[in-house]
Amino acid sequence: MELSKRNNGLQTGRWLGSSHKIMQILGEGAYAVVMKCHNFRLNKLEAVKMYKQHNNIMGVAIMEIDILERLRCLYSYRCNIIRWDGYFFTQSSICLSFELLDIDLGRYVSGRSRTRCLTVAEVRPILHQVTTALFHLKSLGIIHCDVKPENILCVDRRQQPLQVKLADFGLARVAYNFNPAIPAQTLCYRAPEVLVGRNYNEAIDMWSLGATAAGLVLGSPLYLVKNEYDALRAIIKTQGLTEYYFVKNKMLHLDPKERVEPLQALLHGFFTEDTPSDYLIRPAPVSSATHRRSLLPLSASPPFSSAPPLVRLDWPPADLWTRSF
């Protein structure tokens, strides 16, 4: 994997600090590089996240460390959250050590040989595990702020049903103490209240998870958009479909107050019933002009003669249209 020029010194075999040796570059984001490293002091492999050099490197790192410290009280395996092992310093940066997991969910799906979408049977355990993670985050008053396939890591891609853990808390915030102006969520998974600049809470994570689940079944992002205007327009146009036909537990409800909470979701029929097919969608190829979706119960067939209205502007109609169109 090629790194940006300012990070081309990070090569296999280089030492980080006095105990970690780089074995492989796993990925690079806007603010950090993630590497597979051998911790010689503990004689084990770890995933090490090293922050890139920028003006506020310590401030960003301290915010993430604060969140990770709050998560130490949770049992990583049971809560489906990546285990954090601590931090250390290099001459020019700060590094965070995590348990070494497998590839992320996005790569897992795109690497499938037959189809790049998942079945109901495959999606259900994944969705249950990430919902479990969000339940524990909510119990601690933490918003992840960036739930998406790339931040859901497989423990072992060969294992079925797939075991996953929620990772990357670089954008995470404490629900009662954060600045809503700080960027949150990747555009394709961004909740409507974030898009219109309103205050938000843990409900944005449930929205992102709903959009993630839809993308896994459809084989592409539910809202495949390039800007905030198109994102909000797509959300409003498909609100009736996504609410009534994709998740009856309202993970994608426009109103965050009506959006299902993690505990309610875990008690929903999709997880508790033996035949959850009525709660999912049937993937079908649709043109990009309609945002590649035709959301129906598996037992239904077109046309949408008895479907609810596609556009629901009850939260709050005047404000949404004024600020967004």
C-alpha cells in the first residue's frame, strides 16, 4: 500500500519506539496510519495507529485516548468493541496499540468471489453484534460518530457466522460534552440531523448502522451521494420506503427521537424470530438516478400500490425545506 509522501518513511522493518517493529502497513486515513506491528516487549502482534504530524496532534490523540479509557470497563469480546492495549510515543508522534483483528467489513464484502452483497442470514449476526456495541456505548454516554463498514472489523473472515468488532474511535464524542460543529460521520452514512446542522446524540449511530445494513444487502451504499445537498434530498425522497420496508424498528427514521434505540433494536423481531426475512429488503439492480434501491419486504412484489407515502416531512417540514432546498 502506498503512503502519502509525508509518511513514506513508514516501511516494513522500521521500529516505532523501543518495542514495536512494523510488519505491514494496514491502512492510511486523513489523520493516522494503521500498521501491523510486533511488540517485542510482550512478544505479540498488535495493530498500531500512529497519528500523522499536524498542528493539533496531541489534542486529537488525547480526545481519542479519553474515549478509550472510558471503554476500559467493558469486556471487549462480549461488547463487540475492539480492545485497546495502551499508547506509546515515538520521536515525532503518538501511537495507540490495539488487538490485531482481520480485514474490515467493506473489504470482506468486496472481496467475495460470487456476490458483493450479503444474505439475510449473514447480515443478522453482524447487525446484532454492532447493535450490541452501540448499546454499551450508549450506556457510557458515548457517540461513535463514524459507524460504517470500514470501521467494523472481522475477527476472523473464515469464521461463520462472522464475528465482528466496532473500531476507530477517532471521531467519538461524549454525548453530553461535545461541539456539534466538529465533523461527524462519513457522508453516505450521515444522519439527517447532522446534515442540517442540528444538535445530535447517540441516535446518529443507529442511523449509520441502518444505512450500513442496507448497503450490505444491496451491495452498494444506500445513499450513494457526493454532497450534503444530494444526501438530504435522497433521504427525504426514500424516507417512507426505508422506514416501512427496510427496518420496521425504524433505524432510519427521520426523527432522531423516534429512531429505535440499541436495546429496543436487540429486542426486535429481526433478532428474536426464527424467520426474520420480512424485516429486510430484497436487493435489486436499480439505476443510480433512483439511488440504486427498491426497498420491499421479501414477500412483497411491485407495484407499491399499498405503500405509505414516499416523502415524510413531519420532522420538521418547514425547517428542512428552508435550510436544505
